[in-house]
Amino acid sequence: MKFAVAVYPGSNCDYDTFYVIKDVLNKDVRFIDYRETKIDNVDCVILPGGFSFGDYLRPGTLAAHTPLTQAVVDFAEKGGVVIGICNGFQILTEAHLLPGALLPNVHGKFVCKHQYLKVENTDTIFTKKVKKRVLKIPIAHHDGNYFCDEDTLKTLKENNQIVLRYCDKDGNVTKDANPNGSVENIAGIVNKKGNVFGLMPHPERASENVLGSLDGLFILESVIESL
Amino acid sequence: MLIKFFIRPRKGVLDPQGRAVAESLRSLGFDNVKDVKVGKYIEVYITDIPKEEAEKHAHLMAKKVLVNELIEEYEIQIVENT
């Protein structure tokens, strides 16, 4: 089981993600530079959080057009497992590996806090080991307001592609529990094939007791068990 | 040769920047402000080619990178002899 963590100019959660895989989960992991054109000998690629290319033009856009992301598209098309966290999620939508877009938060503010998340689908390779209905994982973003048109939303629902929704601590998906204005409180989705996962919360920031939550490990451990 | 891109949020897509600017303008006494949309203006300078061809290039650039048509709309303007 080999992981690779993408590094774009402006990625800033790359080392945290690398650390959790290597030192907390004891798995093989390497960094992969945005100029690389091939992804060899890797089972799962993680696009980390941050502000790739300074969020210039739109968050994730310029990163989506790098050689590495084009290689990630090929990798995903061949069935490779891809996770996009925060800015990584934005990159995946801009690269059309996931539907929809991430708009600026409805209130115009950056949000940085622990967030409760309802697990809507545990039948994915990213959530099969999740033992709780409600997870507590930090979010930290300015553009996390998931948007898609009605047809896309319908398709997401029909195929059970909505994996995580923002909720309160009891698992109620309410408007008050929505931190950014996302359509139907969407916090994370998978593609139709189920091998690409994008989420705004940061599992790597909820992976040791000292961080206040271990819930992020469920996601990474699910992937490890699946592959 | 210059291509000008005028990009703005699509109708019905939330524009928190526009809303904040509208509120600010109203607070300054501009009571007649109904709505504000904040977009982007991009200038792309290219080597001289026939105008028709430049338009094709411009739309390709827009669709490939400059604009996300799910959330934005755009117009182009070609300026020759720049």
C-alpha cells in the first residue's frame, strides 16, 4: 500500500498529511512534485490542502492544469484512488474529476474550527471503516461553499455520491450547522466510480489525541483496508 | 493584439463580494444601489493573427482555464493594433 502526497507551489498541508501516513499510520508515502508527468508505483494519491498557486484566478484552477494533475486524471481513469482535501477538493472539481464547484463561503469569512460531519455513505472505500455516525474533523477554508446545478445534485443523490454533510453534534443536518452555505450541507462527495473523494474537512488534522479528535483516521484507515 | 475578458458570477450564483460591496455602498448613502456583481477583468496579449482566429483562441482560453462556466459567465473583446 503506497501513498503519494502531491506538492504544488502553495500547498501547506502536504507535510501534515505525509506525517500522518508515515508516522501515525506507518505506511509507505512519498511526495510527488506538480511538474511530474507520471504516477508510478502508487496506490493512492492525496491532493493536500493549502493555497496552490496563491488561489490565483480561482482556487484550484491553475493546479488543475499542471502536468501532475493531468497525470492524476489518467491515474483516476485507470481506477487509481485519489483523495482531495480542501484545496485538493477544489483542484479535483476544476480538473473535472468531481462535479460541481466550490464558491466563496456565503458569509465571506474564512472559517477555521472543529466541525461535526454526518457520514451519509459508509459503503465507499473511504468510509467503510467509519464506526460512528457523526465525525468531528476540522475545517479551514474561505471557498468551501459547494455548488452544483439541480441535475448534478439529483445524480449525486441517485448514485449515493454524497459522503459527508455538515451537521450538529447530534447528527442533525440543519441550516445552522452549515458553516459555508454549501448546497444541502455537502462537505464531501465521491465520483460515480467511487475511486475519487473530495472533502473540505481535514482528516489529517484529526489523527492524534493531542489534536482533539481521531476521527480523521477512519478515512485513511478505510483506504488502507480497501487497497 | 489584445484579448479582453470580462468575467462575472453567473446569474443565481451567490456573490458574497458583490453583496458586501453593495452593503458598503448603501452605508455610504448610495441608497439606489440594487445589486453589485464583482467579477474579473483579464488582458491577454497575443501575437497578431486574423481577428476571427483570435476569437476562437479566446473562447478556447476561456473554456479551458480562464472561466468556470458552471459559476461564471464572460464576454470577450478583441483589440487589434496594440
